[in-house]
Amino acid sequence: MAGGICVSDKRLDGQTVVITGCSVGIGKETARELSRRGAKIVMACRNTKAAEKTADEIRRETGKELLVMELDLASLSSVRNFAKALKTSEKMIHILINNAEKENIRIPIPPSKIFLIKGACQKKIIHMFLG
């Protein structure tokens, strides 16, 4: 990296890249750039409608394959369903980019207050401690 711009020109042909939270912002631009470099992108997003719109935009621009899959990291059942579907659709994951949104919360909450509710992590607290 030099001044926030990637200077590498490495190709990623034949590699599968999973990116969480990539329908907007940095995740979207990461998906676009890695798609340009030949990678197959798996877009793991909570909002699949927005992700499909982004995927269509990148497909038109790059002509490359992008797969949109639903993943809500605050729901353990969603994570399990995503993992099961991903194992079915992909032989191997070469790169995993955890870019899902973090909420800026500045309230100090001790780890003992992290809890599970019906298999779902309380999102705001988990992001504070697990980032």
C-alpha cells in the first residue's frame, strides 16, 4: 500500500474470494478490484438485494463471476446456513476478507455481559469485543 492505493498488480485467476459486507463502501471497491484481477467473488451480505445490485454493476464492468449469498454475522443460524451453502457451491476458499460493518459504540461493557439469545449474538456488544 502506498497512500491508500494498492500498487500490486498480482492476478487472482482461478481463486475464490469471500468478502463480508461488500454491497457498499470499501467492501464494494475491494470486490470490484479483486474481480478485475480475475478472482471469483462470493459476496456474503446481510442485504442481498443491495448486494445483487452491486454484483450486477461489477459484472457489467468486469465480465467476471460474482456470487451473492446471504450472511448475517449477528445470527449464528445465518452463519451456519451460509457455511453449509458455501461448502456446497465452492471447492475451496483462497481468500477471506472480513469487512462486515462495525458499529462505533464507545460504551464500556465487560465481557461477562456478552450473551447469546436463541443462537444470535448481541451484535453491538460482540463487535466491541471481537471487532
